[in-house]
Amino acid sequence: MMKGTEAIGEGAVQAGCRCYFGYPITPQNEIPEYMSRRMEEVGGVFLQGESEIASINMVLGAAAAGMRAMTSSSSPGISLKQEGLSFLASLELPAVVVNINRGGPGLGNIAPSQGDYYQATRGGGHGDYRMPVYAPATVQELYDITMEAFDVADLYRTPVMILGDGMMGQIVEPVVMHERKKIDLPPKDYILDGAQGRPSRIIKSLILDVKLMEEHNWKLKRKYDLMRKDLPRHDEFMTEDAKMVIVAYGTAARIAKGAVKRVRSEGLQVGLLRPVTLWPFPEDALRNLSKRVKLILVFEMSTGQMIDDVKLAVGGRIPCEFYGRPGGVVASPQEIARIIERHWLQREIS
Amino acid sequence: MKKVFSRPQSLKQTPFHYCPGCGHSIIHRLVTELIDEMDLRGKAICVPPAGCAVLAYNYFDIDVCESAHGRGCAIATGIKRALPDRFVFTYQGDGDMAAIGTAETIHAANRGERITSIFVNNAVYGMTGGQMAPTTMIGQKTTTSPFGRRSVVEGYPLKITELVAQLDGAAYVVRTSLATPAKVIATKKALRKAFEVQLEGLGYSLVEVLSPCPTNWKVSPVEALRYLEERMEKEYPPGVLKDVTKAAQKKEG
């Protein structure tokens, strides 16, 4: 049995993360607390930075030095890290960043929320960049995806975000610990460890020549296209015969799953599609689904952000309804079941 | 015939982009001379600032990692913690070090990070065109303090080097000037000491170098050196502000 935050920490350690830098913020303090003990045990580096900004830049330095490095925070802290994320993206340095999303905007509260979807998937920092974003929904998945995130970061030389919320962080579930299968990763021929017996290296993002800057942007774009092809992942539940499908991720998907089971017992043919990657978004899966179901209901713990991506994927083929509970309110499966039933009847789906 | 003067190996063959009379080229030379003399090229990693010296990698033939404005000490911390046996230094201007990066500077110093900061103080934001810096002096005119810096409006010049010298993690804190050839040589001596302090693992070392910016001071290079000596050195007196090696020697003695 493991707590979500601990699963993130242990997954990182097992993935070979040996540098953690972070700043305290609720509801994710168990991650730095866990890492402060574990890094000492495995001979790694744990350092509590003086700020969120300093912490992400320490991650940047450690990544430039060739280490697997991570930081974690929650919404207001992630806002402060955006400068660093933009730099990591342009410098093409690997790093893993965890956002345990809380209610907002502003200080908001410390309750589970999904209000940071836009910030996470649209590139909250400046410039033309993208970043893979994973939204785990079980403690096992938190463990597995954290391990995987380090490989993805190294494979594409990119920052990777794991987007959870207070609920995912606090939940306690069984976890099967395992080693991740080794994948072929490109050699780290860019790292700065002193120009000993080799030419000196530069890690920089300042490109004053607009033609060269454009080239750099297209180079990044080609990398993002590869990610769009290889990384999208989703999970489907009871969609085979479904006439209506709920789209939800993370904690909202857990609630929606309960609601689907409930309405299924009443004979409603309803399924669930859960995006595991929020960027790249599992567009193909949604497009395919939209060819055989009559209605999509997007459920988010926000006023509606992911629904934009759902609509883009569906392309107006079928109606997309929305139900949201922002501000840290956690809906019950019964509540979602009632919403499903209402839409089912209104649209006379049966 | 014996060769008595040559370009340091760690200094690339690139002509400097710096303005005539700028202090950066002198400091670049001193740093690269020391990297050669102390045989640090194979283990040195530099973190330059956002500012005029952002292009330091065009000149330093060592590993260089760019930094967002002010984040140099945090990035250097990450590098040094990852690779404790390397030689890591930041090269920063006054805006980088004492305005947008104040927190990063103070806390890296206070943690006693085994890094060295070379702090080039010319009392203006040079690269952006001569705006007021945290170190701009009372009465000094800049493009954003056109009436001269007034304490009641813009506050006082920030003496971050004095602040850092108060911190327990700081091992060697010194201020030097480029006003005369003798002072340039003294600057090199201070840099050498700061590098040694890092290599011996004694803590954070900081060398503030008072440096001329004729372009933004709107004076000739020669007048700039006079201004440096007569005006800046009065506001920012050169000298050793902290030296733990001396205290250690006294104890032993």
C-alpha cells in the first residue's frame, strides 16, 4: 500500500532520479519530504530551494550536468516555474515536473482541481513550445508513469509534466513495485561536465539571428510531431457497445467510472474514455469513438478546458456536452450519474 | 626567442562585441588566463547572465550553460550539486545579481554553495540601453532615472556584496576595480583567491568588479576610468569584505 505522493517519489528513485529540488506548497509536501529521506539513502541530491523559481533552475543546472532531475509543486508554484519550463524546452534539457493541481485561480484553496489544464497543455511559459503531460488516475499509474516520464524526458530531451491533484496525491492504494524495462536512449552528448579531452560545449537558447531562431522552432516542432505520433495514450471502459461516452481524466475519471457503473446497472449503454496523456491529446481515439457513439459528455473539475481538445478531435460530428465542478469541489459518482441520465433522456438516446 | 605574451588558450579567437572601453573584455581575459594557469579548463563550467555578457560563450572556450535573467546562482547550484568535483562559476551583472536575482544570490551564498560569482558592477543596465540598475548611484542619470537617481523616489544603491559578506556561508567576498592597470592586476589576484576558495571547498566566493561602461555613462573610455575611480570607488570602496582563510590562519597562528 502506498500513498500517491510516495508513489511519485519512489517511482522517481527507481527511475534513477538522483536530484530533487523543490519548495514547500500544499497539497504536495509529502513529495519533498519523501525525497529528503530517500535521496540521502541512495546518495542523491535533495535541496529545498529558496523559491519555486530557484528550484526549477536548480533542476535545469542538474539536467545540464547530465543528471535525472525533478521538482514538484502545486498550481501557484507551477505558475512561478513557467520561466524555467520555457527555458528547459528551448535548451532541450530533460526534467520531470509534478503539478499537484489545487483550486484556483490566485491562492485558491488546497482542494483537488483540474483548473491547470490549459496552463499544462498550452505551454504556460513564453514561446512556441510543447511539453508532454501525463494525468495518472491510480497510485499504480502514478508510480509507473513517474518512471516512464524520465525515459520520455531523456528520449525527446524535454521537460515532462505529471499532472495530478490533491486527491491523487493523498489516496492510498496497492502498488506493485517493479523495474522498468530499459529502453534505448540517445547518448547524453550535450552535457556540461568540463571540456576534458573534448571541445567545449554550450547550452543556450539565445538565437539572435531570426533565420536560425526559426530553424530552431521548426526543429522543436518536428520533435513535437514525433511526440504526437508516439505518445498519445488513453484508457477505455465499457465503450464497446456505448451510445454515450464520458470523457474525463485523473480524479474526475475515477468519479466518472463509478457513475458509468451505476448507470450501466440501469441499462444505459454508457462508456468512459480517459485520456492518460493530455498533451499530446489522444485525438485519434476520440475521433474513432465519435464515429460510433451519439453523444459525448466531458466531465472536468474546472469550468471547461479539456473540452476544447475534445471538440477539436470530434470535429462537430456529434454533440459534446459539458459538466464541471471547479474550485476544489469533488462531485460524487451519484451526481455524475444523474447528469448522464438527464442527457440520455433529453437526447432520447435509447 | 621566449614568448612572453599570448592569448589564453581558454579564450576563443573571436573579436569581442563589447563597446570600446568596456570592462567585460578585460575581465574575460583575466578569467581565461586564470583558467589556463590553474589548469581548470577540463573541469570548468560557467553560467553567464542575461545582460551584455550573455554572449560569454562566444569567448570562453569552456563549458557554458545559459541562464535566465538572475537565475545564475540557482543553475550553478544545480550543476555543482550534481558534479561536486567540478569548478563552477557565475558571471553576472548588477541587474542580474542584485535586482532580479537577489534571492538566488543571497541564498546560494548563505548555503555556502561551493561556487564563485564574478559580479560586474557598472551601475547601469548595459545591454538594454542604460536603464537604472540596483547599483545606480544617487544623482546618477540613466534612461529611466532622467533626473538623476533620487533616494526618495528610486531608493538607494544596493550594496549586495556587503550583504553577502554578512552571511555565514560566504567564505571570500571582495570588491575590486578596473580603474588602473595596478587595480586590474589586483582584480586578477582576487579572482585567483576566489577560485582557490571554491577548489578548497571553503564556501561561496564573490568578486565584485567595478567596471566602466562609457557607452551608457555617455563619456569617453578615458573619462570613464576617471569616473570609475572618483565616483564609483567612493560609493563602492574596493577591499576584502570577508576572508575565512585569514581567520583560519589567525587561529592556527
